[in-house]
Amino acid sequence: MNVFCISVSSTFFKHQRSFPWPAVVAVWLDHTSTALTAINEEGRSVTLAGDGRCDSPGHYPKYAKYTFIDMATGHVIGLHLVQVRHWS
């Protein structure tokens, strides 16, 4: 039939890696550096709260996300995604 098909999923992920992800990473790095600089300039001690979550579509989670928040300001200071087998 000579029908041309476009692989939607691979095209979508290629565009996602090329355009929105670099912008998201740049904003995230700017946010965290601004928050850490403000904490450093104030000269105060930092009280962090952390919370972890394991999510998976199956019974056994593969990844865990751990988030650190500065209790004084409520700003997210760190976000880490790790494989569950490395998390204890």
C-alpha cells in the first residue's frame, strides 16, 4: 500500500528531550541555586524535612523519589530519584 507511518512515541520523546526538558532543568537549577544562596546569605542553619515515595505500576516498585524541603521557607531544596534496590 506504500503508506508512510510516523512513529509517534519516538518522535514525541525526541522532541521532549530536545525542547521542554532542557528548559525544566535550567529552571530547576536556577531555583535551587537561588534558594541555597539565600540560605547562605542569611547565615542561618537549615532544617530539612524529607519524604520518600516508591511508585510502580506493578507489585514491586523499581524507583523511589526522595524530596528535601527547607522547613523555614517551604522551598524544595533537593529531589532525588533512585532505584529501590539502592535505597535503604
